Amino acid sequence: MKARKAWRVVREVVDEADLVIEVVDARDPIGTRNRKLERIILEEGKPLLIVMNKADLVPKEWAEEYKRKSEIPVVFISARERKGTGILRKEIKKLAKPLLEGQERVKVALIGYPNVGKSTIINTLKGKRAVGTAPIPGYTKGKQLIRLSKKIWLLDSPGVIPIDDFDELVIKGGFPADKIEEPVKPALKLIGRIIETRKEAITEKFGITEFESEEEILRAIGEKRGLIKAGGEVDIEETARWFLREWQTGRFTLFGKEGEKKGEFVRDFGEILDGIERDLLLDPRRILWKYGDELKEKLGREKHVGTREIEGFTVGIATGFKKCDSAVKFLEELTGKHALASECFGKKWKGVVVIME
């Protein structure tokens, strides 16, 4: 979906909703919060709640400090582990209560970037309590309201924030670090974000304790990695690619726990995912039929992974596994989504194409 069209859909969702929840990845709150979205919501006079998903991957003390400093209400949850969802329900009811004084029901919308776990939260909130649906008059065909309680309804909609900045696309893993022609700018932007969010991560990972600028940090990383050009200068571009690759593959995170859990992999399949999105292929068999030969070239010991949010679904590709089930589970854990359909390929080393929601 093009950025302009995606933002139009997001604005429609905000207009339709009475209460908006912005879903954010707790591991990268600055990178996955969207100030433009928050400004739109607040200018519309709608209550806003920030839900930090995947909170099981960050320290509790850090989460509590972030919540204390925020001017907007924040709830930390782990939708996949079903932790904190009770607190989320209570906060929704709290924010909805004043609205119910002047209307019969409150419509709640969830909006967020791809892969922050929005669909998982929606499914968790639905649960067994979500009995009954209602069409939305005048709204996009097929969209519905799902009842969470007698007076609170969930707006089932594709509230996906587009990634319309190339540097952000790189940082979020949507473009492989090895293929970036000019990697320094996104690397410096990422370093700045890390310093603002949790600068201790730089010291813990690289042993760098004193620095005055993002570029100074990047050069120090290059020195420590031995990425030196002829003449003794740091190869700043190669250092930037290496740094971005560490971030994209999960070998470097703000908090070390996630990298240990996911293991190492290479972000890949960008061109194939571009073709899948262009042709709107949401059937694993059709994808494998068209791109099978290219995908089989990536089979081997090293894990290659790529994901893309397309029309409300997530397409995942993973190679380098001994079992197909392991590859599917890996993609589910990586994205926080549930597999709807998958196709396996390969012999000794396996790969999968998965459609998730």
C-alpha cells in the first residue's frame, strides 16, 4: 500500500474511532511511536492510549520509568504471552467512561507500524468475550465493529502506519543493510535514537564509555571491529553497514535478552517481497510457484528471513531451518503474528513461505 493511501486509511480510522490505541514495540519506543499520528489524534480531541507490546523483552524497572515520564497514558503488555491484557482492558474502560456519558457505545481503534503486534493484540482482546459484530455504515467495505463489552466495541480495521522514510525503513529492517549504498546516515540516526532511549546499550555492547557525537561512536565501533582502510582510517561506510546489520539481525538490541531468544539471521528477500506486494500475492503456493527457484538458492546453514505487511496481512519468508515447523514458529515469534497458511520447500535445509495475521 502506498504511503499516501495508507495515511488516508489511518485518518479514516481515527475519524471513525472514539478512542485510539497506538501500538508500540517496547524494545524501540522512539522508533515505533509516530508523532504525526499522535498529533492527528490529539488535534481531533480523541483520547489516546499508548500500548507498549513485547514488554517481556525489556526490564521492568525501565518500563516503569518510561511510563512515569510519559505525558500520554501508557500500558505495557506482552500479547503473545497474554500478560498485561487485563490491565489494558481496565485502562480502555477508564478512558471510555467519560465518553459514555454522551453516547451509547465507544469505538476503539488500534493503529501501529507493521510487526509491532497489533493483530495479536486485537485477537487477544477479542478472546471469548467478543460475541457479535456490527457493520460500520459508510465505512470501507468489509470493516466491522467487534463487541468487547456491552458498550465498548473494537474497530476491526487496517490501521497500519506507513514507513515513508528510507532511513526508517532501514532501521526497521525493511531493507537489507548489505545492499544500502549510503549507510552512514541511517546508522547515525539509529545511534542517536539509542542514545536518547538507553545510551547504556552502547557501553554494554561496544565498551564505549565516552563520546561527544554519533559519528564519534560510529568511528570507535569501526576501530574496535578492525574495519580500517588503507592509510589507517576507519572505513566509516563498512562500519555503518556492519552496525545496521547487527541491529537488523537482533544481535544488538537495547536490552540483550531478545538477541539470545531469536538467534542470528540475515534480513533478506527485499526484492522478492517487493514483487509479492506489487502483484498482491497472498497465497504461499503462488509465491513459491513464482519465486521458488530464487528462494531455493538461499537454502543452507545460514538463516535468511524477510517479512512484509501487505493489505493487513504479513508475508514471511525464512530459509536455513532443519524443520518446516521450526521456521514457521520462528516467523511467528519474530513478528508476533499467527500463521494462516504456509508452504515448505527444500530437502536437507528447509524454507517456508507464510501468510500471517
